[in-house]
Amino acid sequence: MSNEELGSSLSPLATSSSASSDDTIILNFTMCDPAEDSATDGGSQPKKPCHINYEALALIKQILTTKPGGERIMQEYAKTKSLTDATRRQMINILAAEMTEKHGTSPPRTVRVMYAQGIVALFPYLEDPLSKHGYEHYYDPESGSGYLAWRLKTIQRKAAEEKGASVRKSTKIGGPGHGQSTLAADKMQSNEDVEAALAVLKHTADEDTIREKMRATFAYRNSLVNDDKTTDVFSVFPRFLDTPGLIEQDFRLLFGEETANKFLVKWPTSIKEKVIVESHRLVPTPELLHLLHNTESAAEDENGWDSDMSAILLLLHLLPPSAQGRKRPGKMSASQAADHLIRFLKAGTSVQQHLDHISQSCQPYLLAQGTTRSRIHTFFIVIDKHALPCKATGSVGALDELFKAHYVFETESGLSSANLVNSCASVISDLQAAGLGQSIVNSVVGSMEEIVKDVQQHAKETVIRHVFNDERETEVCKKVEACFDDLDNPFSILNSEYKRSKFLSEKREIVEPLEYVIGSRFDTKRNKSTGTYDQIVVKDKFMYIPILSTLQSVFNSQ
């Protein structure tokens, strides 16, 4: 029977109303065009865009059929009507590489939108049925987020790093340290050379030899630091634990001489004075006044830090710590934050005993050992229950080494983007648990997304204006701008019901209610368009939440 005959035979029961219900089946048929009919033969097909961009579809198809790995992507989709995360990443990498090859590392927004449209046009099961156009999770022109946007940011960042490295090589060739590091890194290509250098490092006591072999194994060590499977770099390179200055050496190999000296040069001549001036504008508290007194006083206070460290701790009042997530006890005070930056250890007390009392992982911090806080003899950097001796004996130099240790050992921020997204997801879950509809939740998330975007932009402009007012064209200023531009917006990852559901299912086991149909019966329902009563089939159902699966999910989330 043809579609036309079927439609006419059911016309008494058909209705033009678009109203539908989860628990009813209305005998109404909408005729699809042949293209949609063929697409829906394989099963439940997501709603296609009203206007398919055939030019974009042809573009994506042409790229995938001509690039290595593209055919396998199309074959996987043809078999499973989906793509695994690994295959999806491969597809994004192929398309982003093609886009940047033709349009540069910053392609126009129209090009990004066309690629996103082409993906969901070629692979309709990959579209987001809950977003406005279906392609926003690949590229959202309003928020600038999506898989394509994130890949482009990575390409831009790597291009900037390569450009900076080439600039350093061309301007500093033959300079102290730089030429040696490049030569040494080139020498250490084979595993045999690395193993020989590691053997020397284990047994030698000569500091010059240690520094030479550490410089020679820099490339290998850097690969270990960036390898997620490496648990403890100090077991491979234990000389960090007894030889001061190795952190400084690695940092210079990473960023060059000029960058390594910036803080030490600018602190006494510019930064410290600005910190004191800005601190006088804060609301006075006993702790703040005590730090200001120690900073500006020539006399030593045995209960307080020296002038430089007191000025550094003033930064914690100027830049107060943010909240640490919904499961942690509120916002951290400046005095609490100081313990995450530096701790005092009385001279004669065992450093190892201090390390043994560390019960949970924490960010690297300074351990200052001396007779009083104002008279420190030795600084250590505590990281992963190891104490690394600092080469510097002053507060500013020790803080400089602590900062550099974060880059040398690639330590994660205590408030990582993952924690931010988890906190935002918890807030959204509370809204949903309160019974708010999806439209209201989406509206709230959209508003928060815009607020975060505005805050990030305001922070960027404020930092550039105050810190780089006369140096906007410098390389450092451009790197700071790039850091702000690369900040993720946590609400962009959660701005649709589909994205939230996917995020939660990846984080923890989701227990879905089970729907059981008891039976079917006929009923009548008034058609608002025609005013007549149509006969409908009603399914009587009940919802069941699996108790055992729920308990298992609760215990696994602890």
C-alpha cells in the first residue's frame, strides 16, 4: 500500500494536531520525503535540521574520503550509527587540520559553522537533538565553544609555543645555557645514552657532573613529566632531592634566560611597592596590619615573616582565594591560604618527620626552616611528600623557585577546570532536583555562561591594563592574553540537557527509571484544532527505579 493510500484510509482517525504525550499513541501520520524515509529505515532517527547545508555535507564527505583514516570513520558510523570518543577525536583532528591548512589557525566563524553543519548533515545521528540547530556541540557561534573550537585553541597554542621557541633560538643562539641545552638535548636521542647518564647520576657526587647529566637528560625527563602513567619522577631522578638549583636549570631550558629572571628583577624595583600601595586601600584587619607593619618596618619581628615574605603574603589579601567546591567547607581565608604557600619549621626539627605527617595530597609549598620566621636558614619545596632543597636563601628567590616548580613538574592547579565543572554540575543537579523544568534550567545555565564569559573578559582586560599598560606588544603580554583566551567556560560544557546527561554518565553510573507497560486501552481526547473528539490508544504505565542499582551507584560515588 502506498503512502497516499495509507494516509487516506486512516483519515477518519488522523489528526492535524501536533500535540503528543508520553503515555498516549495518537493515530496520526506525517509523510516524510524519500530521503527521510530511507534514513529512518534503520531505526529511531534523530530529527534532522530543517535546512540541510548540502555544500557543507559535500565538504566534510570530500575531506574524510581523501584523508587517511577518514574512510574508517565513515565505516564505523555506517555500522553503529555512532562514533566512539577516540574516533570522534580523530575526526575532529582531521577536520581541524584541513580547516587550518586552508584558512589559517584562526578561521572565520562562518567556516567553523559550515564544518559543524557538515558533520551533522553527513552523520545525522551525531547531532544534539536538544540544541537549537543540532550542531552546537561541534561549534557554537554564540559561545565560541565546541569540539572544533577546542581543537583550534590547541592548535593555536601549539603554534604560538613553536613560534616562541623559534624566536628564542634565533635571538639567543650561543647564549649562556641555551646553546648548551639545545646541544645536550640533541645528543640524548638513544635509550643507551639516557641509561648511561642515569647510571652516572646515581653514583656521582660532583655537582658539575650532576648538572651536566641532568641537562643532557632534560628531554627524557620532560617526557616523563608529561606522561600520565609516570607516578614519581623523583624515583628516576633522585638528585632533585639533594642538589639545589636543578629546578632553576630545567625552567631555563624550558623558557629561556630572560623569562627566568623577570620576577627577580621586577620584584624589588616595581612589584613590591605596588603591592604595598594597593594593600593600604584594603579594609584593615589585624592580620593585614601585622603584615603591613612587617613589610615596612626595618626592625625584625620574631613572630612575623621578613619584609619580602610579608609583602608576598599581602597578595593573598589582594587576590583572595576562591571557593574550593561544594563539598569543601566554604571559602578559604587569606590566613588559611598562607599555609598552602609557606609553612615554618623550627631549626633542629626533622624535615622527614614533617613529611611523614602529610596525610593528603596537596599543592607544592615552601617549607621554611630557621630559628624564627624572620630568620630563615633553608627553604625546601615540598611536593608529593618530597622535600627539594632550594638554591635561594631569601624569601623572593625561594618563592620564585616554587613558582618554577609548578612548570617544571607540570603540577595541576588545586582548583582545576575539572573541579569547576563538577561544582557547576552539582549546582545544576540541585536545580533539577528542586523540580525546575528543563527550559528554566537551560535559561539559568545560559545566563551563568554569559556571566562567566564577561568575568573572564573583565579579568583579562584588568590584568592587561594594570600590569602591561606600556608593554602590550611584548611576548609576555601576548602569552597572558592567550592564557585568558584558553580558559574554559564550565557552563558551556553543560548548556544542554544532552551535554549534562552525557557528562554525568561519564562521571558516575546513572540509574535510569524503568518504564513498564501494564496494558493498552481506547480512550477519547478532544482535538483543540477541530473541536472533535478523536479516538486514541492509551498505554497504562508505571515507573520503577531499580533499588540495587541505585544503592550500588551511591556507594561507588563515595
